[in-house]
Amino acid sequence: MRLLKNAHSPQRLANVILGGIQNGSADDIAISFACNRLYKLLNSSGRKLRDSPAGVKGAVRHLQEHIKRDMSSFRARSLSTTVYSLAKLEAFDLELFSALANRVSVQPAGLNPQEISLMLWAFAKSGFELPVIFHALGRQVVNKAEFFKPQELSMAVWAHARAGIKSRTLLMTVEHETAEKIAYFKPQELANVLWGLAKLSFSAPELFGAAEGVLLASAGCLNPADVAMATWAFAATGTGSPRLFSALAKRAASLAGELSPSEAGTVLWACARAGVQPEPHLATLESAMDGRGAQPLTPRALATALWVQGSTGRRSRRTSVYLSRAAAQSDALGTKDLSMVLNACAKLGVRRKQILETLSARCIELLERFEPAELANVLWAYASLKAFPRGLFLEAVPATAEAVPHMEPQSLAMTAWAFGRYVKHNRKEGSTDLSPVFSALGAAAVEGASDMSMQGLVMTAEGFAKNRCNYPELFAAIELQVVQRPARQLTLQGQIRLLSSFALVGDQGVVIFKCLAPRLAAQVADMTPKTMANALYAFASAGQFSREFFAAAEKRALTLLPAFRAVDASTVLWAFASQNYANPDCFRAFVPTLKALARRLTSQDIARVSWAYSRVDIGAETQEVYLLLAGAASSLKRPMPLRRLTQVVRAYASVSLDCSDTPHPLEALHRAAISSAEKASPGTAANVPYVKDIVCLYSEVLPDGPVKDSVLLAYAKHVKHSCFARNLSQQDAEKVSMIYERLESNKD
């Protein structure tokens, strides 16, 4: 022992150790002392075992082999000191630690609190999966908790959290003992306990409340690691006041010179998670997170930095640099890093194609390793950006279907919404069978609907609706939740999105339309033309009607006429007409607005407006509307699709107009009709019924003359194509044939 104490260098100590092992003089006390002494000598010289000379490493290997052989002779105190020192040295040997775990687990009752805490710390530090030791020692912590000092309690809970071993009995015991002894805890010890409880998702709001007071009073005593752990713990558990986060951020900023990039990033992450922006200290902490230029950020630090910016919505000059670095280091990014980086891109609206594609390639490589929440976050981020890199969603189908049963309700909603948006944007990656994903999502969402937020319910409904996936049990579950919950939980926009989703899937949601109609009527004063149009469209397309809401919407629309866009005006008019709520005064009031918007009307707008006005009599102004629409149709940059043109022509043919002084409105449409005929493909079977209707309507409504002849001739190539006759009934084919025979005879 004297030789060990007098060895003042690692190499000298290594020689003494080897000599003692060889001559058999090394007992358990000497071995434990030697391990502890070697750690202290290396630590004082600023060196790690892995960087030490071969002789020192060799001595440690001999020590490990000696411990394996003579483990049965070791007493509890020597054993705990030895394993603790080996962990400090980072001398991890799986065979040795497994043997130690088995030895200690057999008779753990003889260990005192200090020995228990040292061993737990060492086994957690090793990283080996040895749950047997944690279960055995954890029971001893529970049995002897009243004798544990604050430091020993903090080491025990930290170790369990580090190893991911959750024992509710142990955590309840630690919570109780910490609350009882909180006055004796040092800030560092308290931070360790809070971090451990938060890491294991153990709810202890009363303890966290008491700890807040202690930390506010002693924040100035915290070191960098403790500040990071404390802020993370409060943010992760959703506890802590803005005052606490500000105090911890202030302390972190005062330690900026000592903070590691990871610690600075954790503090910023926690503040962002808690919704607190420590403005006076933000620049200081960001600089510390950036490493002050001394060394490049690690992938995790980069991901954290970007996540913080995304959470606060605070894009800075560093954002572009961080993203470029993340893409350059994509091979080193883990699943959590990718999730955080892409979340930031989505929230900051970053759509840099090259970076998104690089990150997508890395995501595809790691698909099988993503945690369910991480995978949901990645898919949501790409969908939010309307960026669908080739292959990502296709490759993700099997992994997502497998992950869905393990997802939390919010992740289910994000995943459903992301795949729904993917379908909507119709990425041309081949035929994609998404049924495995939506089947799994449907079953899980029905079960988890009661735990979803209102936003989650809306996102889930939208995802299934965009995929035209009518899952009756799911929509019934969503409907039930919306009807039962307080109205204030669902925003105006959320109500409209929800109704639009129910409208898309067909005969679902009669109850939800009846439930939300009075709410919408009461909120109509908050509606813009766009939100009003979307709400009315949802009701109309679902075949639902609420006089209360439609009347309130009509009144509101008349006050907003100058603010209407073309698409909103056409949608509102179409919705009113389709539900037989066509008030002539209202439609007449829209005429000046339509005149002002004539150049902005699309083919869909023209079709909707022409049909809507065919359902109401507004007197002499009807002709004005149809001439206006004809001019708009003739001025379109792209020819009107035949399907829409048919709707327009049918509407024109159905109205009673005074044609004594002006050409028939159908004549004003002839340029649009001819352009559509020239653009459409003659051999397309889907166009046949539209061609038939246009030809018949022009022939029946217009008198013989140049306009009628020019339109019929424009469609002759469609009629003569072999595809035309094959896709018409004999009666319709004969009718069209007679029209063209008359046309030929008129020429003669």
C-alpha cells in the first residue's frame, strides 16, 4: 500500500500494480485503492486512459483480469470503489461488468447507500445493458431510502435515467425523499434528481414546484452542466415559470465562457420549448452554442441550434450556415438530428431544394431506425414545405405502417396529415399503395381519438379526406369528440377545415354540420371572404344546409364585396345556388364585383358563376352577367376544358334572355368554344359526352348562321373520330349525325 501511495506518475503506479499482481500481494483493498489512485493521477495530468502509454493500459488490463479471478474475495466497499474507479477510467469490459452485476445481484442487502449509489453510477456509465443490477440495487434504494444522503439519491436516480430503467416504486420513493430533504440538497444534486425524473417521464409537479423556489434562490451556484440539466428537466415536464427560465438563462449566459455548445444549445432549446425568449442573453447563448469559433459544432449541436431557431421563429444570419453544415455532415446525422433539422426547416419556411434532398437521402438510409415520433416529424416537415423528394414517402410506407401502433396521438395526426398532403400533390413516383399506412392509422386513431388535441383531430380528418379514404369508424370517433368538447377548443379555421374534410369523404358528419353551424353563424363577423367561401363550399358540397348560417354569411358577404377575390365570389355564389338559397338581391349586388374581377376569373369560376346565375332571376342584369362571363371565357390564357365549357354552355342555354338588340350570349362564347375544341384531343373517350352536349346545345339554341357553323365545324374532327361513335349510345350518335348532315346540306 505504501508503494501505491508513493507512486506519483501513472507509469510508476502501473509498474507497482503489475508487481503486486505478480507476487500475489494485491488484495481487494489494494486493488480498489490502485484503481482510484490511477484515475486521480490521470485526471490531474489532464489525460484519459485511452491516450496513456501502453504500459498503463496493460496494467489496467491485468487489473481487470485479476478482479475476474478473485472477485469472490472482494468485500462490498472494495467492490463498489473498484467498479466506480473503472467507470471513471472508462475501462469498460463487458465480461467483467456482467460478472460484477451477477455477483452483486445475488446478495445486495449488505451494501450501504454510498456503495449502492457508486455502483449504480458506474453501471449506468458503462452503457452495458444489464437490467439485473438496476433491479437488484433499485430495490435496495427503496428499502434504505431514509438513510440515503442527497448526493446518493441524486446519483441513484441519475443512473436509472441514464440506463433507461424505469421503476415507478423507485421514482416515487426518490420523489418523497427529495421533497422531505430538499433543504439539504445542493443545487447540483437537485438538478440531477429533476433531470432523472424528467428523463424517465415521471410526473412530480409538487416536487418541481418546490425545486423551483430552491433554484431561483441558488441559481448563481449552478455550474454549466447543472444549468443545462435543470432547464431541460423543467421544459421536458412542462413545469417551471418564465421567471425560472429567465433566471437559468441569465446564469447560463454568465457562464458563457465555460458552457459547451451542447449545454448552451440545451438551455436555448428548453427556453424555446417553454415559450420563453431570453432576449437579453440570446446573443450570448447563441455565440456559446456556436462554439465561439473554436471548434466546429457537432451534428447534435447543429440540430439543436436549428431547432431552437425554428421553435422561436427567429431566423438569423447563422441559419443558412447551420443548414449548409448540417447537409455537409448529413452522413453523421442521427434520426433525432434529422427530425430536429427538418422541423426547423418547416417552421422557418426553408425550401432549399439541394439541402432537403440531401437530408431526404439520409432519412431513407435510416428509415428502420427512426423512433415513431421522429418519423412522424420528418414526414410532417416535408409535407409542410410541400417538398416531396423522390422516393421518401414511397420508401417510408412499410416503416410507417410498422411504427403507427407505437405512435402517440399527436404523431398519428401528423403522419395522417403528411400522407394526405402527399396524395394531394400527386407526386408522380408510380402507383403507390398507401393502404397499409392508412389502415394502421385508422385503427390507431380510432383508439386514440379521445387523447388527441382538437388540432390533431382536424389534421387526422384532413389526411384521410385528402386520400379520399372514408373510414367510417374514425370519422364517427372524430365527430363524437368534437361534439362533446367545449366549443372554445376549436378555432374558426379548425371548424372550416374539419367540415371540408367531412364533405370530401361523402355521407359522413350530418351531426357535426348541425353542431358547428350555430358556432359558425355566431363567428361570421370574424370571417374573411376566403374563410366564408370555404365554409359555404363545405356545406354545399356535403349537401348540408343551415338557414341560420347561410343567412348570416349572406349578410356578411354583402359588407365585404370589395374584398372578394374571383375564386371566393364564384364559390359563395355557387354554394348559395346549390342549396336553393339564391336571393336575387344578393346576386344582383355581386354583379359590380364580378365586373371588377372579370379579368381574374378562371374557367372554374366562370363555370360556377354561370351555373349559379342560371338558378336565379335577376331581371335585365342577367344578360349583363352572361355577356361579361362570355368575354372572360374568350380572354382566358388557356382554353377552357371541355368539361367546364359544357357546364357554361348548358347554363347559357337554360336562361331566358332578350336577344332582340344584342347577339345571343352563346354567340359571344363561340371563340372560347372553338379554342377548347382545338386544344382537346379528338381520341379521348372522356371528352365524348362533352363534345356531344356542346354540339347539340349550339345546334338547338342558335339560329343558322356563321357563328353556329364555325363552332360545329371546330368540333367536326372530334365527331368524325372513331372513338366518338364507340362511346355514344346509338340514339345520341344518330342525333349528332343529323346535325352535321344538316350542316353539310346548308353549305350546298
